Amino acid sequence: MVEKLADIELDSIKLTSTNPRTLDRQTSDTEENVETGLGLVHVRVQGDRSKTAILTYHDIGLNDITCFHGFFSYDDMHDILNHFCVYHVNAPGQEEGAMPLGLGATDGSHPDVFQYPSVDQLADMILPVMQHFQIRRFIGVGVGAGANILTRFALCHPKAVDSLFLINPTCQKAGWTEWAYQKMNVFYLKKGTMTEFTKNYLLWHWFGDKTLEDNHDLAHVFKEAANKVNPVNLCYFIESFIRRSDLGIVREHDTAKKHEVRTLHCNVMLVTGDNSPHVDSTVDMNSKLDPMETTWMKIADCGGMPLEEQPEKVCDAFRLFLQGMGYVPSLSQCKIVEKRASSHHR
């Protein structure tokens, strides 16, 4: 016997279309170029400059927009950002629409004479940025190469850094495998060509294999973004990063001797995804930092870009990290859960 299916009226159900993920600039933030002794640094400022400073630094192949705009525009971040001003720092030549570096040094026919800053010099360039914006101390948020650069700055200027929130950081020099792949990328990028080989490497570096297999839409968005990167400028940044030295940080268990070793003297949170290609690097860095001041977190169901893949979990971790230092005490988890529930029922 065939059961008769009754017609169901769906008048009360409203269909809404979701906006696809894009990396388009949709912001009223201000932007400035800051002159340093080693060149211009492009900075995007988000928020009231009279408030506590958060300073971000992006990974290779990314910039202030592609690395941080989505996360800092996330709904749960709005209440947090009411208490801070965010300074998004770009490595020289990596900002959106950047002109080719080095051509102004000569008649344009000898770009090889241009000397891009080393990672230590990139860290040194943060100080004139602080002076320009009259920042005394900041909370650092760095991803990949940017996490390494912020760590270098904190080691040299401990009084200028309140805390560090680092995603996929490394404290080691480049290994042979990384060096070999990146030298191949540099070979093509230096010719002004963004090849499929380089784009695929960057996607793996950002996300890892599992995310690329499971989240084709997100991978497509960032692959398209890679097409807009200035290849020669990216070549310089990559060369600088693979020539990095080991940070030389040491975990000292004897409290009386901690001031004698090279280490970070601020609260640090290290974040990675359980499918990130950089898990081992974060574990290694965690093993060399003071466990009393360092927290390591691995986010489940996440690849190498937690800010894009699991923004809700990262936002919760960032809020708790800030509250541990006395910031945003009025933001409770209950209020955030209620806000999320109400937004889902709209």
C-alpha cells in the first residue's frame, strides 16, 4: 500500500541567501604609510586611537585584509573591539595594490640592487610605527611569518609588548624541505610570475591538505586572492623569511636564572589547528617558553587558518586571553552565547 503524501504549506518559512565569502575591502578604517629608516610601512588603523593598542602582522602571501579583515569583522569580535584600537601592519610591499619594490632605486632596469629588510629588520620597523602612532605598549596578534616577526620584536623590546597571541608560530630557522620549496617559488616569483606551483604551495602553507580537500569554497577564495599579490614583492618577503635565524629562546626552570636567558617576558598564547601543517612548530616553540606565562591551544576540526576556519573558537580564546590580563571583564560567556542564539533565530 502506497502512503499518500499530504501537501504541506511552508508560508511561515522564509528563505534567505547567504553572502559568499569574499576578501573585498568593506571598511571605513584609515590607512597611513609610515616612513622608517628601512622604507615605508603601510598601516591600516581600525578603531579609536585613544584606546589600548592591538598590533597585527600577517603571514607570507597575505596582507592586512586577506589575513585579518574577516576575523576582526566577525560578529563576536565587535564587543571586544569596542575596547581596543587595532593597527594592522603590512610588511613592505605586501599591502593591497602595492607597487613593485626596488624599481625606484635605479632606472628600473636593475631591481636586484634593492635590498629587502631581513626578518630582524622587519621587527625593528615596528618601533617607528609605534612612535608614529604614539603607541607605548601593544597586544601583538601574528600569523605565521608575522608571528615570528612579532616575537623577534618582543625579545628586543620586552617593555613595549603587553602580550602575544600567535597563530602557527615558529622559533626555528627554515628546514631543508621548506627552503627547497620556497627557493622554487622565489625562482618564479622573481620573474614576475605567480605559477600554479606557487599558489598550491601557499594554499598548503595557509590551510594544510585536509582543509583544501574539505572546504573548496574557502580555498578558491584565497587562490583568487593569490592572483592579486605582487609576485616580485612577495619574492622579497619569502626570501627574507626563509633566511631567518633561530630565535634562540630557552626555557629556564630556575626562577633565579630566568633573567639570564633569552625568552619572552609577557603572556603568550600559541594557537594552531589539529590539521595545520605547522602543529609541530608550535609544539616546539611551546616547549621553549615559560609554562607559567604560555598557553598552547590546538583547535579541533581546523586546518592552518583558524581565523577563517573556526573564528568563533578563536574569538572565545582571544577573549579569555584578554580577560586573563584584566581586559574586557564585562564580557561574559553567557551574554555571548545568548547573542549568538538570538542572531541564529533571526
